[in-house]
Amino acid sequence: MTQKVLIINFEEIYLKGKNQKIFIKQLIRNLKRKLDRYLTYLNFTKAHGGSYFIEIIKEIPEDILEEIIYKVKNTPGITGFYVADTTGITMEAIIEKSIEHAQKYSADFESFAVIAKRINKSVSFSSMDIGREVGSAIHDRLVKRVDLTSPEFKIFIKVRSTYTIIYSKIIKGIGGLPVGTSGKAISMLSGGIDSPVASFMAMNRGLHITAAHFHSVPKTSPQSIDKVKMLAQKLTDFQGQIKLYLIPVLKIQEAIAQHTDSRLRLILLRRIMLKIGEQLAIQEKAKALITGDSLGQVASQTLENMKATEDATDMLVIRPLVALDKKFIIDTAKKIGTFDISILPHDDACSLFTPKSPETKAQLKYVKEQCQKIPIDDLIKASLSHMEYVIISDNQILETNI
């Protein structure tokens, strides 16, 4: 065992029984992909119960360690993790390493507690012995006060079979399931607040997303596309890399505005977006479509209108935000880092031809009648022929056809 080890905890994965290995394998695959530029510092080992150990095989500069911590923290499937010091299983080794570990944080605390666990029952001392001896040594050497009720600093010690791990700072992860364990989906990504949050929530339940953005350039500013690229890049914190399709829908909007009932413009446009999303899903071998709909938030998101919209496709439409209020969505957007990007001024395709009095309780029969007034298949074909894509990682564009 090396001097330091990164220990990752996963609670939900641990409950997967016989399938646990599949989830762990995908989690480690995702981590290796996200940490590929740091692999010279790391040695991926194996799982121990509800944890996975990554050895730190050489000294890591502090700035690089912070980058690694950030990537691990934002990896779906991980509930928490910590960087631990390691040492031998003798009392002398444990005491010296515990003092060394506590010394690094000594400026931040005056009171402390030792939480010890002896997993290796063959050693001659008990968990209580460890707590007493280490506590006494830190008290004497660092002049700190023992407080078992409400300590300012906790040091954790676990004596395993051939080594001891010592740690104090437990970093919370985002939990969920590893990206890819639930399949693939196409996420309808606008420049607003809701759809990036919906994309994140889908990824956090194990879905690997490909993003689809519908734009109305040149009627809307090309900067709106740049904004969506920024959002997609931020979402790579959780998935590693994202393929983003950029799909022009101006001709579709013009046809809808010219030939159909103005009250249904958004519903008809969203129906066509789902049809396009379905074609992308077939191409990408995805099994679902993700939208940022939240029930009752806007006119197009009533029960009747959502039903009239999703009727356009046979594919499963997942709405992660459907029962969430706006405050929760905004708080989540701030938490994942998309909020400040989402509130940047931008032109939105859906708002370009918004009617003054949109329909809130669309009748499916009438919606289908209006659909007959425009050549939907030809419009979709033309839109897809001008579609572009870009593959984005956390720090660069990997591939593009723009």
C-alpha cells in the first residue's frame, strides 16, 4: 500500500446485489475516462465492500489534486470520498501517522475526537485502545483538547488486514448511478435554466445523454448557440464528454406560422422537435428523449399540451423536472454550475414565434388536423440535412462537422 489512497464510497451501487460488479465496472470506466490526464499519479485497485480504492503512486501537486477532487466529486454514482494517509498496523506507526495527519490541519481546530475501527481482529489492541493512545498523543504533541461530544476536528482510523488508513476530510459526492448504466437518451437542450438541470438529473440516474439543440439562426443570434455549447461543456463535469447536435428549425417555424392555428405554434413545433429527437435516438442507439418540462410552468406544459406533444413519438419521453417547483430547479442549476450561463441574454427558438394567446388545453384531434396543413416529413428532412454537431469535453472540442 502506498502512502496515500483515494477511497470512494458508493451507497446505491452497494445495494445492487448480484449486479453490483456491473455498476462498479462502469463507474471505474467513467472515472478513468475523466481522470485520463492524471493516470500517471493513480493506480486503480479494487472494491472493498461499499468502497473502491485508488492508490496515489507519487506525490501530486496541490493544484492537480484539487482538479482530481473536483472531477471525482462530480461523478454520478459516488456518494462520498476522501484522501487517506496509510501506514502499518502497529500502534507506533498508527500514532506517528495520525499526528502527522492532524498536524496538517492543526491551525483549523482546537478540539478533536478520534474515531477508530479495528477491522483486523488479529492485532493485539482494540479500537478503544487506538482512540485512547492516539488521542493522548495528539493532545500532548499538538496541544489540542479532546472533545467526544462536539469536536471541531475528527480523525478517522481504520486498521485493515495489512495496513491502516487515516483520514479526516470527507467530501460529499453527487450520488446516483454511474452514467451509462441506464442506457442512452437524447436530451433536448435549450439555453434556459430547466433543460440543463433535466440533463443533469438524467445523467445522475445512469443515462448517457446526447444533446440536441434547436435554433433559429439567422433570425436569432449565433451567440445563442455559443451559450448552449457553454452549457454542454459545463455538463461534461458529470459525463466526461457530450455530443451536441445543432438543428435549424426556422423553416419549420415559418411553415407553422403561415399555415396553422397560431394558438398551437409551440405545440406543433415541440411535436416536430420530438420527431427529430426520435430520429437522432435511432441514429445514436438511444432509447428515450429527455425534456425540461415542469408541470404548469408555462402554457405548453399543461397536462393536455404535454399529451398532445408527446403523441408525436412512440419513444419514451422522460421529464425529470415534471413535479419540481421553480425554486428547486434554480437551486439545482446553481449547485451544478449552469445557472449563471443560463441567465445570460440569448434568443430562444421557441420564443421566436410565440403567440399572444397560446392554447393551454389542446385537443389532440384538432392538433393532428393542424399537422396535416404542413409537410412535416419534408421539413424534418430539410432540417436534418443542415444539422451540425460538436463533441465537447471539459476543456476542448474533440470533434465537429461545423
